[in-house]
Amino acid sequence: MKINEKNLAAFASSATPVDREGWLIKRGDVNKGYQKRWFVLKGNLLFYFEKRGDKEPVGVIVLEGCTIELAEDEEQFGFKIVFHGTDNRSYALGAESQESMEQWMKALACASYDYIKLMVAELQRQLDEMEECEAVTMTQNQTAHSRSTAWIQNSREVEMGSCNSPMPPPRQRHNPFNRVQQTVSLDGHGHQYRSRRCRPDGTSRPMENIPRTKVTFRELHTAYGRRVLSDFNAWRHAMRQEEEKKQGSACATQDLLITL
């Protein structure tokens, strides 16, 4: 793979998004001592600078075909970038804390093109499953809707058929409480009246003055007028007797006072 150093240097110091950056210690290839470097991760390219804010990086690591492993025999909080194969170099790095080390290892492990390809394939699989589930759900909803529509249509047809079908003639039912009996009216003429009808509480009340035959208004007026006049005269008589009693009581009281 050919690498254009100028393009890489321009990309390293450009304003493109940075996945992760910070200080790490790195063991040199010739000098086996550890040196502190400023690392910047952009995509699958890991740049490292001598100082923060430098325009050109000291080097770059292409994170393809490698694994990120713990370096238990190295410095504390150390990890390695291991390239598999013959005559391939491994990079020994160290972080300032356990948390920083874990975050760097996770970011580097997810930076390769192969990992992103696998993630895209997994997301595509999940999307296909969701679309398939949605399609099955829509099919079930459409089937249920079709069944309900057919059921409603059948119900309407049955109702229309029942409305158009001939109805049986109504049966004549006899009410035993509506018997006709011969009574004598208030004016002395014989008329037919309904018998007594039961109340909801079980008691009976006579259905008076409800003639079965035709009665004129004059006859009804005369019959009810006589009853009203009789009741009025009885009330007047009772009131007169009560007043006479009161007057008699008042006179007796006055006579008693005069005597005293």
C-alpha cells in the first residue's frame, strides 16, 4: 500500500472529527525505553505526535489486520497492538489509569474497517428482521380487517334478509285483568266498566269511570258534578260545626269571666 506522507500529515492536523485523543507512553522500536507521545485516533488511523498541537505527526499506525491485547508483562496499565504474521511489528503502549486504558483499547478495537463492516452487516440483519416483522404484522392486520369487514357485511345481509322475510301474524293475547262486568253508573244508567287492576305494590284499585262503551260529555259532567257538590256540602257542614263549637267555647269562657 502506497502512503502519501503529505496527505497523511494534512489529514492528521485537519479539522476532521477525532474519535479519541490523549497522552500515552510508547516503547520505541530502536530505543526500547518508553516515551510519552500525544495520540490522535481518526477512523482506522492512529497518529502520534511529540507534543500536543504539532502540525506533523511522528508516525501513524494503520489499524487493519491487528488485535488489541493486554500487556501484563509490560508497564502498568499497558496494552499492545499486535499485527499477526511473520516479521510484523507490535506496538507496546501504556495509559495513565485503568479507565483510560480500557477506553483506549475499546476505541482501537472498534476502529478497523473489518469491525465496521461486521457492524454494518449486523445492523442490516436487524433492519431486515424488523421489516419482516412489520410485514407479517401488516398482513395479519389486513387479514383481521378483511374478516371483520366480511362479518359485518354478512350481519347486514342477515339483517336485511330478516327485514324482508314475512313476519308471522301477532297472537291475540287475553289479559285476565281486563274482564268486563256490568255495573250501575252514578246517573242510574247501566254501563260496562273495566274490573279492578293491580298496582305495582300488589294492592288493587278500582278503575272507576272508565267506560267500555261511548259516554257523552254531559253524562260525565253530571256524574262528576254531583259527587263534587256532595263533597263540597259535606266540607261546608263540617266547617260550620267546627265554628259553632269555637263560638260556644268562647261564650262559655266569657260568661265565666263575668261571673268571677
